[in-house]
Amino acid sequence: MSFFDKIFGSKNNNPERKSFWNNIESEEDLAKALENSYHHRIAIFKHSTRCFISTTVLKNFEREIDNSNDKLDLYYLDLLTYRAISNKISEDLGIRHESPQLIIIEDGKVINSSSHEDISISQIVS
């Protein structure tokens, strides 16, 4: 692993996801996530696997989660592989697409959304 890979992450487009993520890979996965939002707050992290900034934000966010004791329902979307689902999220929830993007949903509605350096676990647990 090179020096830059250690700091910024490798170029691996499919790194192994942390165990707390629920992957969204189909419209059915998205529907289940939205259904869960009627029982408790959920968060969807939309990530561009080819973007250095998105990778850095994802790693920082995952570090926050690793250091948290909160029980969170987190969903991960590789928006390059599943672009149609990313578009569906934007259309169905009436939210502008950004990358990286954290979307907080409760009762099927977006209650908060952030991008880039504004992404934080505090948006979910507050």
C-alpha cells in the first residue's frame, strides 16, 4: 500500500463495507429502507466510489460511527453502480442529488440532508 493510499484510501472501487451498513442495490432494498423509516429514523449515505472527496468523507463518517454507542439504521448506496436508484431517491423524496450525500429519513420523509464536510453522525442522533 502506498503512502497516499494509507492517507486517502486505495483506488479499490469495491472496498469491503463495514458491518453496520445495509446496502441498497435494488428498488426493493430502497422500499425496505423507507418502510423502516416509519419505525425509526434511518440514514442513506450516497457515495461516489470514484471520487476522492466522497471516499474521504465516507471514511471520516465511518470513524464517527465506530466511536459512537448509538444504535443507527444506516444504508449505503454506491451511486455509480446504482445510478437509477440514486435518481429514484432524488425524484421520490424531492431532494437534489449531491455526492457524497447523507439523507436522514423519518416517516418516509427527508428531515435532513447534507453533503461533503457537513456530513456528521450528529444529524442522525440529534
